[in-house]
Amino acid sequence: MFMGTNLFRWLFEDPIMAGSNGNLPAAETFHFLWPWLIFCLAGLLITFYYSVEGRKRFVRTKPLLKYMYDRYLGWFAVICFIGLPLIGARVLLDGYFFSWRIWRYLWLLSLLVWAVTWIVYLVRKYPAERANYEAYQRRQQYIPKGNKRKVRPASR
């Protein structure tokens, strides 16, 4: 019971109350500002580069990789985009609702869930999809291609 109330208080306490020692209110320092900020901005930059140039340059002829990156990098961009206001709220809005630790830990949990689902996809589903696609490519090489130029029917 004692540990649960301390954990609850630690997660839902604003930085001003957490940093105050007795009668002097002072906000506790946020040690992970720059690593989190760099991570979120780099994540947004990577997904932006992929959506603008990377799809054309790297995965144009690889539809499985294109499908995987489209699916998972989109969610990564959403997670990084949500992280920026959470960091801003922690830095600028010390005594308010979104500066609580619970929001940052929920954000980290969402990042962890995203990474686990991508790893599960890579380990379980991607090899089977790749084998199916390679089998499809092998079958397609034996199917004759149609004539690309239009042939006009003989006139009567």
C-alpha cells in the first residue's frame, strides 16, 4: 500500500511540487530534454524524408519494403509528433496537467509497443510475405506478356 501511493504520487505530481523542499517551490530539473527533443525531431525528419524522397529512391522496386515502411513509419511519425507537445508541456507548463510524468511514460510505452509490433512483423510475417512475393515473381516470368503496341484489326 505504501509503495503504491508513492508511485501514484510520483507519476501524477507536477514538477513544481516534486521539486519543492518544504516551503520553497522550485521546479525539478528535466534531465532528458535534449535527448527526447533530438529523438522526436530526428524521427519526424526521417519520416518526412522517406515520404518525400525515400519512397522513390530506395523502395520503388521493392513493394514489400514499401508496404512495411509506409505502415510503420507513419505510426512512428505520429508518436514523435505527440512527443513534441509533451516535452514542451514539461518545460513550459510546470504546474499543469500535461507536465505530469505519467504522460511521458505513456509516450514511452507507446514507442515500446510500436517497436515490438514492428519486430514481431519482421520475425513472423515478413519472411512469409517475402517468400510469397518471390514465388509470385517466379510464376510471372513464365506468363507471356501482351503486345504493347496496338494492333488494328484487318479491315474488311
